[in-house]
Amino acid sequence: MRYTETGYDLEIYLSRGSIEKVATDPKLAEYYLGGQGAAAKLLWERVPPETDPFSPDNLLIFSTGLLHGTPVPSANRTCVNCFSPQTNLMSHSLFGGFFGPELKHAGYDKIIIRGKAPDLVYLYINNDQVEIRDATHLRGAGTTETGDLLKKELKDQKVQVAAIGLAGENRVWMASIDHNHASAARGVGVIMGDKRLKAIAVRGTKDVNLAKPAELFDICLKMNKKIAESSGCGDWMAVDEDDSFHHNHFSWGNARKRIKNYWSKELQERWTKWKYDHMDRQTGCYNCPKKCRNVINWPGRKRFGYKCFGKDTYHMAAFLELDFTYEILGVAQEYGVDSYAMPQVIAFALELLEAGILKDSDFPGMPPDSRGRFFYLLEKIVRREGIGDILADGVSRAAVRIGNGAEKYDHNTVKKFEQLPIKLGKLNPAFFLMIATGEKMSITQIEGSFPQDPLPTREQREEFVNKWAAVPDEKFKQYFLNWEKRNDITDQATCDIVEWNEAMHYLDDSTGICGFVSSFRGQFGGDIAYHMNNLPEILSLATGFEMTKDKLWKTAQRIRTLVRAINNRRGLRRKHERPPEDHWAIRDEKYEQGLLSKYYEFKGWNMDGIPTREKLESLDLGYVADDLEQRGILKVEEKVPA
Amino acid sequence: MNAGLPTKVIKEIRVDIDKCTGCRACEMACSAFHAIPRYSSINPSKARIRVVADELNDEYVPIRAGDYTPSECNGRHIYTIAGKQYSECSFCGASCPSRDYFIEPDSGLPLKCDMCETVPPLEEPMCVQVCGTDALTYVERQVERDPKEPPARGEVEIGLESLIKKYGAQAVLQKMAQLAKGLKS
């Protein structure tokens, strides 16, 4: 019997309309877990590096985390992977909710989609009954609207639906895939649209089996209580009405302007009232006691849900207030667009207009006010009308297409992907490395286990480390104890910290555990639910294979290194690993490049950021080294005769 | 309460639908607790509690499996509560032919909540234990037993009654006489 896994993938070939249920190798879970790890293995094997993201051969993979469908609380984030037209690299995307667990109960670990349908279709999965169905009647329907229509059509309120909106249908590069009020961003909605797949509806009523169920349930019951009670877990931004952190420190407009004393008591009162006058409730994801999503019922809009910084992006890009975000989110979520990238694209276009690079004639009929302009451009972009057709390709590509100096205004992207609007003074070494070398594209998907800032006194730092259960190694406690000034930390410590931060995300995204109870949350308070010290036991009890801390650390590094090799094979090199030039005001190229070299060496990568054969073999990735050598990406090392 | 009168314990699961986040941990835990062997598998569609959820209508109602009924209602009430419409079905715990709630998906047999009664007893039913927002709470109340109330019926009596309903008293009596003879010899 397979534990936690179903042992089957669903292979959908849209060009021919074929559906296959394929048994998988049980050994793979031990090496790659599920989710992103399992998907990376498939993308490496089945998508040759020269494949254009818009080719029918690009795969779109929905994968359940290894712990989906188990009693492990907060394991519910579904992973979506493919190759992105924006970066030409592996797209990494996640969404919370109920989809992954439902898919597992339907009897599948992954849905692997290739080819393209001739016209819009949707996929209906009801246990063993799987059908590709016509979706032309859903053309133009909003994301949650599509979910609602499909539940009615299928006469089943319990199906879980992931859908694209108009943006995905029109192959907008910032398009998201939405499920209830959760969004998968960063380059996957465009490919779902390109494959002409409007939605996936899934319903499952099968058992998920566990290796040591009673022991696991007992741990999970305690974990559930811990997560419910701990202020170190979940999204505190859902309830903390003091949002001075983002507004005083993040940049407004096209990631340009900081307004240091923006926040005030009077403003907080006004915004809190807007929120609670219109908030229906806070909702949670499958089997999680937290309630991180605020569901807003704004006049004239469909209900929408948001969490984290998603409540600020639109109004900060538009120099407006929270009511504007509420007004536009209900529209933007139905169109299915990434609420991090989209506002920056719009602000970028308006900056080009101000600079005279784009002309008034490029924006026929555009209202004069910021509010009206954002709505105008949102409509143009999701419909790919006029200037919207160019802007729909994201900031970097649009800047190239517009030319005439527009490239200068593309100042906040890394690897051609829009970054969070953060502009700071002094360089933070760990963040330099994470933004430069991270392949999950957004810093929120890379940072998170080690605190962002030191605590002011030694007593406070001692108190922090004394209850810090999450540290994988005692050295991190020493690093933190001796850390006084943000940028005054050894290079060795910086490398270790970056590796730990990354490792936790690679584990979460493969087990399906949410970053808000694990990888992302530790940096704020330290008291998280899942970490290197308790995950091995949980995985062992759930899966039946023996997992240890060392093995788990190695697994995280294996997945992370495989993702790197996938991207190396598609052209990723050292020259691409640069944070935005204005991310910090004070820069030191020599120091930064030295640090980058040290990090590459620490990771076992060569000076071009490519893993060496020795490193690959130590992670059981010898087959990757063979391939990289065959393609001439790695030099064949001459064997010294013994 | 009068010390001399016999009492009984009423077990209640109270539901505050304003506090429900729709996470369905209750379904997960219920299915685990009732799996055989206990906790061996997870399957919310086998749970004896369901969260009736409609995100677009902001509707989240956990309902507990009640009795099996062979026929569906002829017409339903639609209730409007605080401006939102709820179907009567959203509050009904019956295992009935009009929906697939509380029907074991493999066998088609009806499911019914047993308040997790077990030896030794749980402190609280499993669904209540995992509810992180206190949308579900457990209350035990001691009440006086109504003297007119018939005594609680045992399992043998309930079982025999259903056999008689299905096969008729004559057939059951005959079979019992036959079996009793066989056991004596």
C-alpha cells in the first residue's frame, strides 16, 4: 500500500483529448517528496530546454504536496509549475484552499497537462471519471464566477475549482489561476490560458492511507492546538490594523517613492472602519485553524478575499488609500491577475506617459485621475487592447517593445520578473544573495527562517534563542546572539542563513505545508509549527519511509539544486543574478560579487552559478551532471588516473 | 435540581456559524476517528459532520449527520438570515436521497454522528477538539428525567425492531426459535 501518496498521476494531452491514469514509482517520493520537488523532476525529464513556453510541449503541472490529505494541519497548498514566457525559467506558483487535498482524495498526486485544446475546455475529475469538457460557454467568465457556474452545472457544491479569468484566456503574462479566494501567481495563468484550459473541477471521495496513523494523529492534534494558539503562526497582517510597516517603508508608484511618515492614527481609524464595515469574515484553508484571509463584500463588487501585502499593492502603486484597493480587487480577482505584478505594470505605464515616452494618444479616452487610470489600464491589459497588448507582457518585455528609453523605467525586476517595491539604504548581505540567486522569483518565497533584523540587546537575543525550537543547527543561535548591526555579519553566516531560509521553502512547497506556519513566518517571532527538528518524524509516520534530519536537509538541497540545473539548462547564468540596481542606495560591486562567488562556492556551484558534478553526485543527481556535460553547460572534468 | 429525581445527561455540540472559517478540520478529524482501524485513513466524504460552504454567499454551516430518511422533502424552506439566503438543507442533518451528504461513498450506507462515544470516553467529540476558532463547542447538561419518558432502549431492542420492520414479526420469531434450538443441542 502507498502511504500519503495515491501512486497515480493524471496525464492529460489536450491536443488529442487523451486522458491516462499512470502509476508512479514509489521511490521518487523519498527523493523529491511531492509538490514542487516532484514537478521539477518531471520538467527536467520531459521538457527539453529549447522548448518555448508557448509550445504545446510545455507542461503545466498541478501537484499535491506529499502531506496533503493527511491529518497534518495547514498542509493544503497546491503547487503549479511550468515554464514561464516572462522569465523563460521554471515557473513556481502556489495556492491555498482545498484543491490539492481534494485531488488526492480523487486518487491522484498530480495532473500533468500537455498540448493545447482547439478551443476553451475544462477538466472534470470525479474520482475515476475524468472528462475534458467544452468550456466555450464560460468564455470571459470571472474566476470565482467560473467556480460558481461549474458547481451549478455539475450539481455538486463540493467540487473544488481552479480557474483562469479573462487575463489568462488572453494570455496576459501576469495572469493568475484562482481557486475560491486563493491565487496562484508568477507565470502560470498565462500557460493555462495558452493551453485553452479554462478550469479544473475536482471531486474526490477516496481514502488517503497513512503508515503510522495513530501516532501521527496524536501529534497532529497537538499541532492543531499549537497553531491555533500561537501568535507565531499565521498571517498577523490579517488582523493587525497598524500597517505602518508597509506604508512607511515600501515604495509607492512604480516602486519609486518612499513616504516615511505616511501612517497616522487618524488614517488607521478610517481604514479600520472601511475594513470592518465591509468584512464578512475571515476564512481559512483546508485543515488549518488559522484564518488568514479577509473576505470583503464591497458595494457593487463580487466578494473577494485577500491576505498579506495584497491589501496594499494597488493603492500604493496608485498613490491612493485602502478603499481604492478594495474597489479594484473585486474586479481584478475576477479577471485573474497577480495583485503584486499588475499594479507595478500599470504604474510603470503611467510613469512612461509622464516621461513622454508614451503619448496621450497611446491612452485614448483615459480618465485624468489615478483611480480612473488604474481601472482603464486594467481593462486594456486584460483585454490586450491598444497599449494594453504590450503591457500585458509585463514590465521587462513591455519596456523592450516600447523602446525609446523605456528600458530605464524597468528598474525593479530580477530575471525579468517584477519584485516587491522595496528600496532601502544600506545593503543587507543575506537579502542580496536571496534576491540575486532565488528562483522562486519573489523574496517572500525565499526569505523567512532567520530574523530580518537583530534585536537591540543581548538579553533580548538570549531570550529569543532560548525558545527557538526551529533552528536546524546550534550555529544559527550563535549567529543571532552575536548579531548587532544588520549588515555586520560574517560571509559564512550569511551563506548559512540563506541556505536555511531557502531549504525551508523547498520543503514546504514539496510537502504542501503553508509558509505562514513554517518557512516564511520564522523570521517574525521564531515560534513556528514546522521545522527541521519535527518534520522528519512527521514525514516518517505519514509516509512509512525513514526520514531523518540529515536526510531531509539533503532532500531540500536536492530539490533546490535540481531547480537550479533546470534553469541553468535554459540559460540562467551569473550575469542574471542581480538585485535591482536601486534596491539599496549604497552599493559596493566588488564586495557584492565577492560575496556571490563565496556563496556559489559554498553551494558547490561553479563561478557561473552552475552546480558542479561533485555537488550533483553528492545529491544523487549524477544524471543531471551527465546531461549538463553532454550539452556543454558543464565542462567535462578530466579524470586523474589513480 | 431536586436530588431525589433521576437525571440524564444531554450532550450538545453548539455551532456558531459566525465563527466558522470553513477549514473542514472537523470533517478530516471525524473521518480519521471513525476509520477502521481508528485513524488509519483520512476521507472527509466519510465524515459525519460536513461544512456546507458557499464562499460566494459567505455561507459556512457545519452540520452533523442525523437520521436516515428514505425520501426527500417535498419542497424546501429558504431562510433569509441577516440578509443572506440559506436553504433548509444547509441546516438539515438527514442522510437523504436528495444529496450525497452522510452516505458512505463505498457502500452507499447512511452515516450517523455518534458523538464519538467510545470507551474510555473522549473529553470532547473529535470535531470539537480540532475546531481552532470555537465555531464548535461541546456542552454537557444534566437534566431531570421526565417520569413519563420511556426508559432508554438497548441495542438488542432497536436491532430486533428493525428486523421485524423489514421481515415481519412472524419470520423473525420463526428464525429465532430455529436458531435457539440449534444453539441448545
